Amino acid sequence: MSAQPHQSSVHGDGLRGRLPHQAASVEDAKSAVQNLNAAEENATKDEKEKKTFGRTPDGTIFTVPQTEDMVSQLLSPSQPKNFSDLIVLAILGLLILTAYFLPSSLRVPVFAVIFLFWRACYNVGIGYLLQVQSHHRRLVTWARKSKIFKDPSTTKSPRPRLYNLIKREMETKIPKDYKFDEAPIEYNTWLLFRRVVDLILMCDFVSYCLFAIVNATHPSGEGFAMTALRWLSGLGLIGFNLWVKLDAHRVVKDYAWYWGDFFYLVDQELTFDGVFEMAPHPMYSVGYAGYYGISLLAASYNVLFISIIAHAAQFAFLVLVENPHIEKTYNPPPARKRLSDPAIQDMGPNEAQAIKNNHVNGAPPLASAAQPSPVHKLLGLQNLDLYRITDTSVILLQFYLFIFGISTPSTPFYQALFVFNAAVWRIWYSIGIGYLLDRQSKKKKWTRHFLKYGESTEEAWRQWKGIYHLSMTMCYASFTAASWKMYSTPSDWGYGMVLLKHVLGGMLIALQTWTAISIYDSLGEFGWFCGDFFFDHAPKLTYSGIYRFLNNPERVIGLAGVWGAALITGSTAIFFLALLSHMLTLAFIQFVERPHMQKLYGRSLRPESGLVKSLKRSLPSPLKQWQGSVDKVYNETVDFVEDFIESSRPRFAAGVGTFVKDSTALFSQYPARITLTRLAPDLAGYDPKDYSIEIEGTPSSALAVSEKSSGREGETARIPAENRSQFKTLMFEYGAPIKVKWTAPLNHSQKDWIGLYMVADNATRDATRVASAGRWVATNEGAYDNVTCERGIVGSDVRVSGAQRQDGESQDFLQGEMEFSGDKLWWTQGVFEFRYHHNGKHNVMAISLPFEIRIGRFDEDDVEVDANGLIRGAVENALLPVVRNCFDRDPDIAPNTVEQTYGSLVERDGKYAKRVVFAVHQMFGIEFAPEVVQADGNVKNLAWRICNAKKVLAPYSMSSSKGTATPTDSKY
């Protein structure tokens, strides 16, 4: 037992002595970094003596030096200072002097502009730099091309003075474990980037504080008690903000504080405790509490509004920049699902074979006894379907409520009517729906009702979702209508706390909206509609998303919006309606949801949320003891109330009725046009005849070619056209990669590029006037600060003797090859062409032959049937290559056989399923939702669904072979 740690230590010490070290592969580098960091974490050293190890994207392992936080670097006398620190301090001093000497009438607008400028530099500027680094590694590419980190003594450096300056700056700040010339270029680029971040963040914060100072005032008529409360609250928020930032930095350190994972990775186990158990993304959520504290101290609406703008911009930065990178870096798609699941081994032979074939009763498993169908979701505008009675009913009822609300006067009678209506819907939503769920939990009453009539569990689930969705939407729609009736527009927005009430009320409504979205993101439709009351799947309880911080978000912040409405309206009736809503929701959680969760998950339930645990750890010992006594009394009281209600609950005969039944020019052209073309200056000396493009692709099926003659033409056009040359029309498969071979003169620009366009999109052959939308590939690597444009390059600048030219010229030329695939293709049918562009611009030097992308229709009359007289096997064989093309022929997600499951990325990225449903529609004339492709999971299931759909729709077939009548026999 003792020998193995010793061996590991020796290996680690050997590797430490050779850092930086290039690992054999990225996986080896990841494993080595994890082992090194784990060994350091377990070592008996002082925390300051422990080292951290990281790796670059290419697998270089290196020691990550310890760095200090931004404030310590700038303001601590014990930290070494360099020239960039002096620049930052000078700019901060200039801002302070501006606030002091600027005329009082200009201070507010000037500092509003200054702060918004620095905030834009933060959220827009830094956001853009991080995004291009995440997607294209552009900052590192720029550093490599500019050679700013190359030693002039060993390499020809274009900027030796800049190199010496940067080296001196970096080595001054990091005196230990860091050598500028030996550090990876990714780490040096990150150090340079964080100096820019230091400048922007410090100027952002100081300009905000100065804006608050120049706006600070004392409200007239404010008493001492209100002033004291305002200052205590403001200072409390500022202190809390300071603790959040310090505790967050304790956990993530400078590496994540300065977005280090956009440049390199540190693989280690982190314990996200403290503030990370209190709120999601604490640095961007509760980490901005100080802004509102400063707004209270300043007593200024200007400061409050600009704080809200800054906070909203920070959330936009999180959603658009950080979250996509986090998802890409730390949450890769899981491995492809295997059919050899251990659970199958415990089943009977027939059941196991059915699961193994991904069929239940001969049908693809969109729904089963353990899981509902994931297709045809209900929530969200993107899932709105007016063919569905639930959606139509919800829209019509809300429309009627809206019309009734705006067409009636706000008299006491109508106000009382709307409040009463809202109260009834709330009582039904909490008590009525709660009773139905309670009966379902204990006796499966809802499911039994539908089984009694021979219907399935899936039908019971579908009807339940409908009634729940209708009840929920009408509950909140009626509450909104009642609030509208009780609301009156203020005559003076500046009077008292009128404006503040509206701002706080709007923030509470936004908080409830965010909470609802977060709950849905965590639970999905299954959890949102209480799916575990209906489906007996294996209990699996996870605390992710918002549930990592709160056990029941609905208990408090889930109803923040109703209190926001009460605050805005200032109505006693709305206040009591909000109170009723909150009490009924708490009762629903306590008496319906909690007992079912305890029955289903038992001891897996977490007794305390992350927020509660964090708060308890922060309490002094006397308060902890007092809190324990309060918890004991509360639990005893709850138990007493539950026992009392259980023993005295009357037995109601509940009946659930059915609610509502079946209820988006050409300009005249001149007869002649004269085009004047001006030769671009950089085209001088280049002859388009020296450029050429040849293309190769997978030919489309013979059926697609034959469809050019459809019988709809005139009599003479029905005869196959006579071909007087060897040229054949180019027609390629949908989604298949296309190889492009190009030639260019020896002096062609390194920034030349080739783009793929629809032929009809460009009116001129000399220049391209439409954007490529990412469908382009550079001819040479390293010419652009963009990694994406180099994907597809096979070879570049291969010199070919002029003796091989066929145009009569004798000069040597260069040739290259590239492949367009995946996102660089058009995922539709049409006629396309490749265009060779000069020097990073849109001047066209060569155009390929036009080619057509066509999906041939599947003709069941021309395929072989199997032994049972069915053509399902032919459908599977026709689908498999198409699906592989739609999945970019990626081995991680594209199936090799009709039974192999799709990779998990297909479920995460909807573009793959959308490609497939388009192809299926063109091939078979059947239109599916993308979710069907994702739910089927393999080609075999999808082929079955196509055959079944063709059989169902056969009576409505209008094909020439089957006519308009119902066919007497079907091969499906």
C-alpha cells in the first residue's frame, strides 16, 4: 500500500523537473495534470507553497505561477509595481480629478457617459475578445502571428522593444515559478489580457462610484429613522457584496476570475462551497448587491437606474459569452448510448430483446410505462401548436379575459369581480390540482380513469398536462387582469416612493420570471408537470441548476412576482390575493408535493438546501442553538397540523370535467444595362486565367437525376435532351462533403479564400455581393486570426511544373485542396457554385462549374421487398447514408448501422435533427418534428415511423402510381 504513492510521487517529481512538457496526447496531458494537482492538494505543505499545474489545448503541461488579485497588485505597498500599474493608477487619478474640477452642472451627464463607456468596454469589449478566443483562439493566434513573445536574440522579431517591455512587466509581477521565455504562449497571452482587464474593471468601478458621489443627495423631508435605515441597509449590502467577491475569489482564484479557461485549463477538484452554495453565478447575481447598496446611500434614482442597466448588461455577458464557453468546456456531450445496458440483463428474454431492438410492441419507444414521450412539448412559444386543443383553449380564454378587462370600467363592481375570479382560479390551481395529484399519488386515480376506457398511460399524461397547463396559465392571467383593474397610473411619479415601488415591483416580477425559467431548465416538462406522480421510473434525484441552492424555489422567490404586483398597484385586495397565493402554494408543497417526494425518494431527499447550510455556518454559536430550538418547535407544529388534517379531512366526491371543446414587387427593369467595372488596385498584375477551381462530390442517386423529367413539361421537352459534349451535369448528395481543388499563380495572396454560394445570389461574376455566412475556407493556414476558416484545408501551395498546364502557358503554378463539410455546406436543395476570392476581399478570380444538390424521392415501386413483402429494409438502407451525411459523418454521433444509436450531441444541438426531417420530407413526403428524430434514436426506429406514416396517409396519396383512392394493398 505504501509503495504505490511513492512510485507516483517519483513520477510526479520527474515530470515537475521537465516542465513545460509536451504530452503525447491531450488525454495524457489531462490525466497528468489531474494527478499533479491531486498530489499537491494532498501534500503536507503550507497553502502558499503548493503549486498548480495546467495544460494548453495542444497538451503542453506547465506550472501555473501564483498571482495576486487586482486590488492587491495595484494598491498594496508590498506588491511590486510596474509601468502598467502606474498607467492604471494615473487613469484612476485622472477620473477623480475630473469629478473634482468639472462644473457641477456637467458632472452627472459626463460621468454617466464615462461609466457607460467603461461598462461597454467590459461587457462588449471583453466579451468580444473572450468570444473570439473561445471560438477561434484568435487572441493566441494574434500573439503567435505578431511574434510579440519571441526572443529577438533567437528569432527575427519585428518589435524587439515591445518584447523587452512585456517581458519586464510580466517578470516583475510574477517573481516566482515564472520565466517569460519558457511559459506557453497561451499563458503569456492570458497575462497580457488580464492587464487590459485590470484597467477596464478598475475604471468601471471607480467611474461608477464617482457617478454615485456626484448624484448623492438627501431627500427632502426624510426623517432620521428613514435615513438611518437607508444607510444601514446600504452599508449592509455593500458589506455583503464585499464578502461575496472575496469568498468567490477564494474558491476560483485568479484563474477563473480572469477567465483563464478561455486560454488554458487547470484540471483539479474544486469544492464550490461558501457563496457558491447560496446563488447561481454569485459574482454576477448577488455579487452586484453593492450596486444597490450604493444606490441607497446616494438616494438617487439615477444611480439606481444605471445600476440596473449595468447589472442587466452583466447578465447578458454571462448568457452570451460565459455560459456557452462553460457548456462547451466542462459539459461535453455524454458518450453514445449502448444497447448492452446492464439493466437489460435482468429482464426476461422477450422484454430484453424488445428493448435491445428499441421497440416496444413493435413501435419506436417515444413513450413507455416508465417515461412519457419527449416529443410535442407544451411550454413555450416555440412549442405553440394551434392544432392542439390545449393551446387553442389557452389562447382563446386569455383573449376573452383580455377583451373583458379592457372593455369594462374599473368600477368597484368589476374590480371585485376580477379579484374574485383570480381568487377562484388560484384556489382551483392549488387545492383542486393538489387534490388530483394527491389521489394520483396514493391511488393512481387519474391514470385508472383513462385505463378504464382502454386508453394508455400516455393518453392520461397528455390530458393531465393539458388541464395543468390550462389551470396554471389562467391562474396567472386572471391575477394579471385583477392587478390591471386595481392599478391606476400615478399623477406624480416623483411623489414619495411611487417610482421606487414600481422599480422594486418590476424587479420582483423579473425575479419570478427568472425562477420559473430556471425551474423548467432543471426539471424539464417531465418535472414541471409532476411526471413522477404518473410514471414509475427508477427514482433518481439530482440537485442541479436552481435546486442546487434551494430545495423549493417556489416557496419564496417562485412567487416574488405576485408581491411585485401588490407593490406596484398599492391595492389591499391585490395584497390579500398575493397572500392567498403564497399560503396556498406553501400548503401545496407541504401536503401534496412533500409527502409524495418522501414516498418516492425517501432518504435521498436533502434536508437542507445549499443556501440554508451556508447561512447556518455563518451564524454565531448562540444563534445556532436558538435556531435549532425554533426548528424543533416548527417541526412539532407541522406534524400536529398534518395529523389533525388527516384525521378530520372530509371525503369529497371529486369529479373533473372537460374544460373546453374543439375551438402569417419587382422593379421594372430597363431593356438594356451598361455596367462599368473598376479594377481594384490590388488586382493589378493578377490574371484570372491563372486561377481555377475543380470540384468533386458524391453523386446523387439515379432517381434524383431522372426526376428532371417529370411529365409536366411540354411535348418536345419530354424527350431526353441531346448532349453534344462530354459534360455531365454535376449533381451531388445532400450533406455529403465536397472536395475543392484550386490552382493559383506563384504570387497569389496568402489571404485568398474560397466560398460556397447559391448561383442565384450573385448578379455579377466579378465580385461577390453577399456574405458567406461562414461557408468559406482559407487557401492557406495562418493567414487569418480565425481557426474556423482553416477547418477543411487538405493541402496548400503545392508547386506544379508549368509543363502540366493545359491552357498553353508554361509558368509554374500552385495548387491546393480543401473539403467543405458540416456547417460549411448549404443544408437545402438548389444550384450552387464555389468562388475563389483574392486577398481577403470579395473580388472573384475563378468560379467553379455550377452543381446541384438534390434529394431523390424514394420510389417504393422500384425497390425490392423482403420475405414478408415489406419494404422497411429498403427504407432503412436509403435513410442510413442520408442520416450519416446530416450528422457530418462524425464518428461520435453518426450511426454506422441502422440499429446503432445516435450520439448524444444530436439531442443537445437541434440542427442535426432539422437536417434529417428536411431530407425525410423531400424523400418520402412525410413531415416530422425534429424531436421525433431525437426521440427515435436510430435509423431503424425512424424507418419504422416513416413506413407507418406512409401507411396511415395512403388513402390521401395523390401520387400517379396510386391515384386518389385507397390502395388495396400496402408494402409498408
